[in-house]
Amino acid sequence: MTDDLQRLAAILDVIAKRPQPLRHDAELQVAMRVCVEQGLDRLPLPAGGQTLQRWQALASVAGHDLALAKLYESHTDAIAILHELDSRHLLTDGLWAVWAADPPYARLNVGHDAEGVARLHGRKAWCSGAAQIDSALITAWDDQNQPRLVAVNLHQRQVAISDQGWQAVGMATTASVEVQFDQAQATLVGGCDSYLSRPGFWHGGAGIAACWYGAAAALGQALKAHCAKRTDDPHAQAHLGAVDATLSSAAGALRDCAQWIDQHPQQDAQWVVRRVRAQIEQAADEVLKRVGRALGATPYCRDAHFARLAADLPVFMRQSHAERDLAELGRQVANADHLTWQL
């Protein structure tokens, strides 16, 4: 995996040397296809003994461009899900995504036609990168009102990608729009509720936190570079000291979580993942605040890479449900008799 990380870093460096960050969905698609063609999407599977190396790759992409990381994480998550649900034979060439948001105003249904072919009908919201993706794993509801996961090729006339549902400034190029399905052909993956009930659901949730960390670490590097040049700026140095402590603690939390997952591949990882997501979210918030206070307006206005990360990261982190997630973590902690917080 070390060689793959080095090759990934080399490709990302080429992307980073562009005069501007990836600004358009077509540019994002090209960058993703380069990663896929180079085999850099075949990351170690979660809970297989190299979970940390998987997260290192996600963090590396996120530190270069969070919009690219959004597509990269979703594509690699789809590959992992198909492996975990013994459906790797469904993995076709091209770019994949996982679309699993189920708001009440956009309900997708799956049924069967007279020939027994699964068909999708309805609207799906929050479809990140819809214009760039070839196939997707999508959550839907069957005739018995049971949650199902389906694989669908998006290059069908029964699939209509809209321009609705995305007005974001941060993460703008991911275009998480709404997609309409009109009896589009699909393939059922796994059994009822297999998407949520599999151990890998929470493993993937921690991978998202690795992306948050990668972007926060890149912002911290900008502050470090400033302090290396400006040795007479004690206020910035104080912020850098705090950022170092914060990021070091966050990295340790991710390492511990990855180790736990590798040692308990089939156990429910909800508690440890909720905890690490809370830790990384708090760390990223702290880094955003301190880097901004230390550097002022200049990098937001004159450094394209910094400005893009600073705008994208708060939007990306809203995949967390903030106090709702903390409340659930607290409920689990309160009911855990063995937890003592001892060293």
C-alpha cells in the first residue's frame, strides 16, 4: 500500500499544480478517471488489517481537494460494499457512488416488472456527483416497505439527472442534485436492510472522518508554512501550537479506531466510530477557527487551494448530525457499565 500511496500522491501533486483548483464537474470527472485508470481506487478493504492505510489514502485526497475526495470516497465505498455483500460480480467499469439519503420528500421505490426485473421509480435526493457517475448503489423501499440496496447503471433513458437541490458554495462542484427514476432497471444487492446492518456501514462512516482530518491537516500545514517564514509572529505560533496538539490527538484517535476495527472486523463499530467522528469534527472546527484567526483574510482571498478547502470543509462536515450524533454517543456511554476512562 505504501507504493500505491506514493503513486496517489504523485497524481494529486499534478492536480495541485494546476493554476486553479478543480472548478468544474468535467474536471472533477477527469481527475477521478485518472485515479481509477491507475488502479488507485482499489484500496485495502475496511477491517481487513489495513484500515489505517485506507484512511490515509482518503485523507491524502481530501487534503488536495475535498470535492474530489467526495467522489473518491463514495466510489471506493461502493467497491467495499459490493465485496462485503458478496456482490463483487456487479462491479462494472466506470465511476461508482453510494446514494443512501432517504428524506421523506424524495422516496425511491423498487419493484419488479412482469419478467421479474427490478425497477426503480421515484426521486432520489442528495446524489453527489450525479453528472459524473456511471453506476450507483442506491437505497430504496420495496413493495413490503422494506429497505433495500440496489445497483443501477445511470446511463439509461429512464434516469433523469436534474439541476435541482444544490445551491452550495462550498463543495459546489460535487453537485449533490436530485435524480428521477422512471422504471429504471436495477439489481438488488444483499437482503432487506443489508446496507445498514452490515459491519462495514460504520467502517465507512469513519472513512468520512478521515476525509475531514485530511482537509484539516492541509489547513494546518498552511499555518505551519506561515510560521516557518514569520518567526516574529508569536500569536500565529500560539495558534500553531494549539493546532499541533489538536491534530496530533485527532490522528491518534483515527489510528486507535482503525486498529479496533481491524481487531474486531465483525463487531458493531457504532460506538467507536461515533466517538472518532465526534473527535475529528471537533478537531476540524478548532483548526478552521485557529488557522483563520492566525492568518487573517489573505489566504482566503489569494490562495486558491486554501480558500477552497476552507469553504468546502464546513459543508462536508455537515454529514455529521452534530448534537444529534453527540446525544446518541452520550446515550451509549451512559449505558456502558464497563467504561471508566482509566489510563
